[in-house]
Amino acid sequence: MSGAIQKLIMLDTSYDMVKLCRDAEQDMPNENIETSFVAGDEEFLPVKESSVDLVISCLGLHWTNDLPGAMIQCRLALKPDGLFVAAILGGETLKELRIACTVAQMEREGGISPRISPLAQVRDAGNLLTRAGFTLPGVDVDEYTVRYKS
């Protein structure tokens, strides 16, 4: 089966999420794909260098303490010409909430402390990928506005 997925490694920092994925996979097994489930850290990927064709990170990298280091780990795991695809929350995410929290805390406590993790700015994402050693980085932005009746 040339071009088909033969081996799949699902990794998450949460043991509960790994268990949830394992349970879901048991409901829809695919005998053609060797699947393993790993609780691990994106900053220290438990895979051999140059061992995977594709790394997908979906809304996990923004939680790492060392974003460039985590990106380097992803690049090192890839075979030559491998593909890295990631979705991260950008710097404008939850902007209104951050502003409201800052104003409220200044009014109530006279100072502020960070309540929301820092997020990479879009303009920095390409530079971070280049710094991690990726060639031909591409950055795309999708913006969604959610409104609530109040």
C-alpha cells in the first residue's frame, strides 16, 4: 500500500486524553495501521530522529514552555522532506478577555499578573519555524469572531 498510512503514533501530554483516543480507536480499529498511544511531552518527543514522515500538532504547541525547542523536536523527528503541520493559537487570541482581566485586576488589586499564557504573534511564527531549522515555512491565519448575547 504505497502512500497509505502504515504506522500512527498518537501523543498527548494528558494521560486521560491518550486513554480517550485509545478507547475511540478500539471502537473503529484499522488492522492496516499500526497505532501506538503515548503520553509524552512535545518538548521531548519520544521518537527516534528521522523516523516519521508527518508531524501534526493540533492546538498543543502554545502550551509548551519552549516553543522553538518543541518545533526543533518536531523537525528532528521528521524524515528528510517530511512535513510539519501545526495549528496554534495566535497572539490576538482572547485579546478582549486579556484586556478585560487586566483592567479588572488593576482596579481591584492595583497590579496585574499573567492569567493567560503568552501566544506567538503571527509575524513571529515564520521566524520561529526558520529558527527551528525548517525550510520553506508557510504561515496561514484563520480568524474567527465569536459573539455572545449579553
